[in-house]
Amino acid sequence: MSFALSAVLVLCGCGSSAGGDNPSAKSPATPPTPSESSTKADPEAAEKASVLDSYQRMWAEQMKAYHKADAKGTDLTKYASLDALGKFRLDLAHMKENSTVIKGELGHQDTKVSALDMKAKTPKATVTDCVDLSAWQTYDVKAKKVIPLPSNQPMRYMATAKAERWNGHWMVTDYTPDGERKC
């Protein structure tokens, strides 16, 4: 399961979570602005907060697209590019083909910038995230029913995103879920 989220999305025609109320599964939120003391403790805190903000905004736009199986009317291209955007568009094409949409939200826990290179010609960052499917449901529009996830699908697993700073803002350039790394 090296690409677990796409596997789940491909299964949008044949699998999803029954979901439920889980207070820890929240929609992406804008991270707090680092305080002066946290900036002194970590001189890169403001840049890390900017990376996380772009990552979370990308997911907010992605969920808008998943809810209707279409990226039209979203700002996804402001936050995702290259491989990440291509993978998400492939997911959306599978959803359209299978007449499915997503209900609920994808949870994110312990999201952090695990690497930051501001000295590179193009600054780079790596984000690690614990993806939570507990409030995620794939809904078959034609059959008007929720499709359960496969029984071997982990409800929480790690994902890694790569980001680059382009023209003063961060873009997610690649996204790789790892269903083998539970969290």
C-alpha cells in the first residue's frame, strides 16, 4: 500500500469508510502564527508555519474537489503542482468514472514540517502527516449509498508531502501516502 490514499480513491467505486464522529478527525485549519518566543527557539518557525498553511489550504481545496468529484471552482492549483496535482486529478477522474464523491473529511493529525532547506536555490520542505479516514465516506451517487472501505484498509497511516517555495509562497509538489506506516 505505498499509495494508500489513491488506493482508497480508486476504491471510490468500491470502498470507503462508514465514518463516524471522531473529535480528532478535523478539517484542515490554518496553523497559528508562531509567537515571538517560538520564533527565537526555532528561527525557521515562521517559514514552517507558512509551509503548513499551504499544505492545509491544499487539503481544504482538495476536499472541495472530492466532495463533488471535480476540481472546477477550487483553488487547488494555487497550492498543488507537478506530481501532487497530477495524482489528485487522476483520483478525481476515477471518482467521476465510478460516479462517487466523498462525504465527510480527511483528518490530519501530528502534521509537521520534518525537513526544511531554505539554502537551496529553490527552498524545499517535507511535511509528514498522520492521515485519518475515520470521518471519510465514499458515496456512490447512482446507488445512493456509502461504500465501505476494504477491511484491510488502515484508518490512520502516514503520508509525506514535498513542497517548494515558488515566488514567495509554498507549493506542494508531491504527495505520497504510505499505508504500511500506521500512526
